[in-house]
Amino acid sequence: MGSTRSWLGVVAQAWRIRLLTMLEYKANFFMWFAFTIAYHGVAVAALGATLYNFPSLAGWDFREIAFLYALWMLGHSTHNLFFFSIGDVPVYVQEGTFDRFLVRPRDVLFQIVTVPNQQWPDELALAIVWFGFATWYAHVAVDWVFLLAVPLIVLGGVLIDLAVSLMVATISFWFVRVDTLRWVVMSLEQEFTRYPVSIYTRGVRILMAYVLPYAFMNYFPAVYFLHKSDQGLTVVPWLGLLAPLVGGLWFTAAYAFWRVGLNRYQGTGS
């Protein structure tokens, strides 16, 4: 019990520092919030422009794709709020400052996650608002299944994002510089999750469903909620409800890989 209280105290202190930073630099917070709105506004406008020229993409209209994008935003923004600092691991390794985490009594990953930073809840707040609007706009039935499933699907999306970012961070123990790999992975997620996976080639569909399972963050759940028929992967409609299971399995594998990489890093005497 004492150990749990101690860990929770560290988390609370990290969030206290974030809150104080946000209050201290209010102008910076509102600037970032404006940037976040502009960034996602441009993305949604681009979707609208595409659907204006092509009213339907593989049977999906703008309302349905807006819901698809909102579902991805929820999981992705939640991950960024709590776990964005994992992306700094390659920087720590390059600069030789990663060793400081090894000499402290806390778990290394826990320390990295609780490093004070300027990740604020602006994107998550926007995601919640947009998801509420997109759910209404797409005429999604808000029943007890929806209310129970959405938080679990968001959790699954967070775990998928976390697993992928943790794997990329771990690779830096061997190759140090993983900037290109990280950019490729981020681009794959941000570009290919905006549209239904069914519009892409078979290779991309397999990549997004089974190699980097971003399709479980929004596409498969959206297929279920919108009563769509998947085209190209031939999956059962309820597959999207397995997002938390897929996320949990991927995170378990990623954490095991992290432990291997951490042991390797310590073994080099770095």
C-alpha cells in the first residue's frame, strides 16, 4: 500500500508541475490551443474537400469519415497527453543523459512517463468536443453498448500508440538515431488513419490491420458503430470491439521488447 501511495505521489507531483507551468504561461497554452484547432481544422477541411470531389470513398461519406477521424483523435490525443515523453528516449540516448534514469530507484519507464513536460490537455479537449459532434453528425446510435465500448476502444487506441512508440524508442538502444523510423511511423498513422482502410491497396490494409494495427484505433470500431461492411479484409463486424485486447497484447509485446533493449543498454556499460 505504501509503495502504491508513493508511486501515485510521484504522478501527482508531475501533474502538479504541468498545471503550474500551464498557469504560469497562459499565453503559451492558448497559442498551442489555437494551433491545435488550426491543425485539426485543416485536416478536416482537407477531408471535406476530398469528399466534395468524390462524394463517397469505398462507400464512406463525409459524415462517416468525420466520425472515423474523431475516434482516432480520442485515442491519439489521450496517448500524447500521458505518454508523449516516451518519444524523447532516443534523444536521451543520443545525448548520453539516459543513464540518469538507470541510477534511480524507480522503474525506468515510469520515470520517463512522469518527466514534467508541456503536454497540455488542449488536443484531448478538442477531441472530446469533435467526437461528440461527429457522433451526432453521423447519426451513430448512442446506446449502452456505445457508452461501454467507446472508453475501452479509446484505451485500446492509447495502448496501440504506446506500444508502437515504445518499440521505436527501444530500437534506439541498438541504432541510437531513429529519427527517420519515427517520422515514417508517425506519418503512417497520421495519414492513413484519416480515411477508411478499405480504400487502400491490399498491402496497406494488411499493414494497418496486422503489422502496425492502427486500424483498431478507429477503422474497425467505426465499421461496427456505423454498420458498414468491410471491403478488402473480410472481417467480422464486431472485430472493432477487440481494440482493448489488441492494444493490451501489443503493449505486452512492446514492454517485453523494452526490457530486452534496456538489459542490452545496461550491458554495454553506457
